[in-house]
Amino acid sequence: MAISDHVDFDRFLNGLKKRNPGQPEYIQAVHEVAQDIFDFIGDKEEYHAAQILRRIAEPDRVISFRVCWEDDNHNIRVQRGWRVQNNNAIGPYKGGLRFHPTVTESVLKFLAFEQTFKNSLTGLPMGGGKGGSNFNPKGKSDGEIMRFCQSFMTELYRHVGPDVDVPAGDIGVGAREIGYMFGQYKRISGRWEGVLTGKGREYGGSELRPEATGYGAVYFLENMLKHAGNSVDGKTALISGSGNVATHAAEKVVELGGKVLTLSDSSGFIHDPDGIDQNKIDWIKDLKVNRRGRISEYCEEFNGATFHEGQRPWHVAADLALPCATQNEIDAAQGQALVDNGVIAISEGANMPSSLDAIKAFQDNKVLYGPGKASNAGGVAVSGLEMSQNAERRSWDATLLGRTLQDIMSDIHTKCGEYGSDQNGHINYVKGANIAGFKKVADAMLAYGVL
Ligand code: NDP
């Protein structure tokens, strides 16, 4: 950046901070993208004149509402719900719902902002949104979950629709929650329509949707490695999380000949030097989805594994890392530990799991680094395909969807290369994804004039 650009960038960032007090995650996400965009639009007057960056960094709207429900002991409980509709320049708002006590407006604004660029990268016509609640599903009975989901949808239904805004799952929102919310939407609107994705197969859900984010993150990893003349085969991998994304990422790493050493949950991580194979992954899926247990129980079942309470797996030596739990789960020291231990590639299954300092360490050391907006876009891509299937009242078979997912991940890799390659052929995937994602949305906004 030239000196005058630095001054403009600082002014932009200061304005952003002033307009969004107490929202560090949102500022972190915009900061990361804006750095690359500033360079890209430096000599492109049309974007400056139309104030595109300023407009893209202001959500179309943030809807916040009360969610009132009754627990099993007849206590009345009150939570807050949100839907952030960030940008619908290239299609209906699209993005998941997160139920977790750490959910705040800032977290959802960062996720909706990232989602806008990610959805653009998939090549499908989807805008960006995100929503959720500070509700904690842990330890709640099925009845409590159902009553909460129904109450949440009783307000949300008036803001969504198949051509308006199509939410999906995210942390704490899986098939069970989507079922309860879809049922409530159908009941109060009187319409069966594709208003949510991630639905059960019996009622309009797509084959491969549950697997898509984790598998896609590994396809992206394989693309990065292939570009560098390498592959997943024979490599060791650290994975965090043990939910939907993590378990499916583990499954694909194993299928491609890699060895998964770790998984985690919010209480700590397990390290299994023998490798977490498909049988063990199936056991974990059952533990998490059906028995709603804790990852520490793995060590009672499988010999040789150790549980590390309250810790994350990033100090274990391995070739590959796939953070698949939550935002900011790799801080500067953990990022440096990965580099020092010789990690060669990182593919983010989670959204913004790496802090800005950790990303700098990866880039300074030429570690292949796939940011979530590119590497975890497989989930929303298959969600987009679920919308198409619902619109045409048909179901596509898993083989076709599998091939399409691989093609989409490979296209995203190519787009990153188009805007992020240096003279030596090294790809800065952050820059490539930011610019490619931005350009399509920005050009659509230019076409609409001042809105
Ligand atoms: P799940 O709820 O299925 O699993 C989340 C996992 O992460 C759990 O193991 C959970 O542990 C752990 N986790 C959650 N919060 C924290 C925390 N604060 N600290 C440590 N561990 C935590 O969610 P998903 O697998 O669906 O989502 C994981 C990530 O992937 C999120 O960042 C999400 O935004 C992203 N993502 C998901 C997509 C999808 O299709 N599902 C699509 C694109 C991105 P515990 O059970 O103890 O809370």
C-alpha cells in the first residue's frame, strides 16, 4: 500500500471501530478482508466513487428478538435471537444458525460478513447471512430443545423465505434442531418450501449435506498440497472439534491415506498416536450425536489415547492441521507452535479459527494456509444445491453431488490462485479468496446503483 492508502485504511478502520463499539470479532473479520481489498481497488475509481467497501462493511440489517420458552421444571426462560442479513447482491441471504452461549451480535456479524465472500466464491447465487441465539443446548432435554426451536422460529419465520433468506445449521444446530424449526415454519406459514437447508432426507434434505463442509475442507487441502507437488497420503493431521465438520474432515483424511492424531471439544483434546481410524470416528459420531457425551470418554474406550483437559491440540507435532471447532482457537503462540513443529498445510473447517497473528506466522513461513471462507465453503455449496433440488422438487444422487462438491472446491482453489499468486507461483489464499469473493459482490452492487 502507498502512504496515502495507509492513511485511508487507518481512517476506514477507525470509522469501523467507532460505528461498532464492543464488537471485536466483527472488526477482526472486516480488518482482515479490507487489507486485501484496499490494495485491489487502489487504482479502480468506480469502487471508490460508489463507496463499495464502506457499504459492504455495513450489514443490510440486523434483526434481534426475544425468544421465550418453558423448561422441563416449568421455569420461564428468556434468550436473545438474531438474524444478520448482511448482503443479498448476488442472491437470497444464506448462512447458518448457531446456538451457543458465546453467541453475540458481534460474532454473528463477523460470520455473516465472511459468509458473503464465501458464498460468492462457490459460484452459486447466494448472498450472506447468519443468525442464532445465546441459548445453550448442552444438557437440555429433547422437549426443551423442541420448545426453544419452535419459539425461535415463531419470530424468525417472518424474516425468511426461499427467495429471501435461507438459514442452515451451524454450531449447536444439527438435524434435530433443523427438523423442529422446519416443522414450526411449515405449521405457522402453511407452506412446505425450502426455507432451511440441512433438512432430513425424508423431507427435502440433500444427500451429502452433513458431510459437505468437512469433506470440502479436505478436498481444498488436497488441492493446495497438489499445487505444491504433495498430497494428504501418508501425512499426520491435527483436527480440533468433534462435531459435524470435524468428524467428516477426519473421515476424508483417513480415506485419502492420512492419519488423524487429535480431536477435541470445549473441555479439551484427545491424542491418539495410533490414529483415529474410521471405526473410532463412527464411535465418536455416535457419542456426540446420539449419546451427547464428552470427548474425554474416548480414552476409556480406546487404549493408548490421552485426554488433555482445557487444552487445544496445536502443540502436537504433525504435518497438517484442520481447525474445525470455533473462532479464534489458534492464538499467536499456538500458530507459532504449529510452524515450529513443521506443519506444511492448514485448512480451516471452522470460521476464523486463526487469529491475525497466527495467520501472519503461517504466511511468513510459507505454510500453505486455506482460510475458512475458501476451505469450508463446501457446506454452503451443497446447501445451495439443496435449494436447487427443493425448487425443482427432485433429489440428486450422492455420486453427482460428490463430483459437484469436488469441482466446486477445485474451482475455488483456482480462483484463489487467480488473485493470490506471486511471481514464484506461491498462492496467498487469503488474498486470493478475499479479492475473488469481493469482486463478484461488488460488481453486482455497482450494477444496482446507489442502494
Ligand atoms: P458442531 O456443533 O457440530 O460442533 C462444534 C464442535 O466445536 C464441538 O466439538 C464443540 O465442542 C466445539 N466447540 C464449540 N465451541 C467451542 C469453543 N468455544 N471452544 C472449544 N471448542 C468448541 O458445529 P459444526 O461442526 O457444524 O461447526 C464447527 C465450525 O465449523 C464452526 O466454526 C462453524 O461456523 C463452521 N462451519 C460449519 C459449517 C457446517 O456445515 N456445519 C459450514 C461452514 C463452517 P462442545 O460440544 O464441547 O461445545
